[in-house]
Amino acid sequence: MLKEQLSFGLARLAALARQDDWRAGEVEGLTPTQGDILRTLLRRPDGLRLTALASHLHITQPTASDAVAALERKGLVQKRADPADGRALLLRVTRGGRALAQRWPLSFGLVVDALQPDDQAAMLGVVTRAIHTLQRRGAISPQRMCLSCRYFTPNVHGGTSQPHHCRFIDAPLSDGDLRVDCPEHEAA
């Protein structure tokens, strides 16, 4: 019963978040997938290859290719040669794409805003652990998150509100400090 009710509740929240993405997309002339691509590329200033982008967003390569082509036609994304491999292309947001990505609302923003700050921090801990477990099972592509980072040490400051430690910044972390997408991430 618990598993069923939790699954149903999460599905309801996911439906609300996707409806919100579609509403934002109507205003901006984008699909939710195109918005996800812009947000992802905004967080990757060095760019991403199409295959890495598709894997990260858990979409097929043809879907990613179609969405990127549309964004490119709109002048929001550009393709550049990868300096590490001249045969490969990196996708980057343009200035216009950056501005649009910055004003695009966060998915699940309504849901997160409905939670108290303590519940938000607790939920972040639950979400990062779920993503990490799904990564290890191969159900989700690797994310640049604390739990899979070589700098992260879990539960070393027992009995405190900040039980974890990040060796990159040499600071204790609470569950609310954990990152799902960290630019300094290095795989463990």
C-alpha cells in the first residue's frame, strides 16, 4: 500500500511539473525537452556532445537531435568543433539561449515551493540517494552529484546537522547542501 500510494503521489507531482513546463514552453515557443536542453547546456559552459546530452537527459539520440536542430534554427544553440576531437561537435547555448534558459522556470518549482525549508533539505537527501541508487543499477545516466564524487565523504561528522564532508571545499555538508549537478564533480 505504501509503495503504491507513494508511486501515485510522485506521478501526480511529475504530471504537475510537466504541465508547468508545457505552459512555460507555450510562452517561449519551446517544448519541455528543448527547455531541459537549454538548462542543461547553461550549466555546461564548455558544451556537451549530443550523445552525452541525450544520455544525461535520458532521451533518445534522435529526440535530442531533433530538439537541438529546432533550438539551432531559433538561434538558441550553436555547434562548435570539440577542441579535444576535431571530428566531434560540442553544443553550447548562445547569448539568446542563455537568457531564455535563465528565465525558464525550474521544473518542480511549484512542488518545491510548497515545502518548508527543512522538508526541502530532507527531500534533497532522499532524491540524491535515489538517483545514486538508480545510477548504480544502470537505470539513470551518471550525474555530477556529491554521492558519486571523489571529494565526498558521507557521515563523517556523526551527530551533527552537517554529517557529510566535501574535501574539494573542505567543509561539512548537510543533506540540504548536497548537489545533484556540481561543476567541480570528479567521479569516485
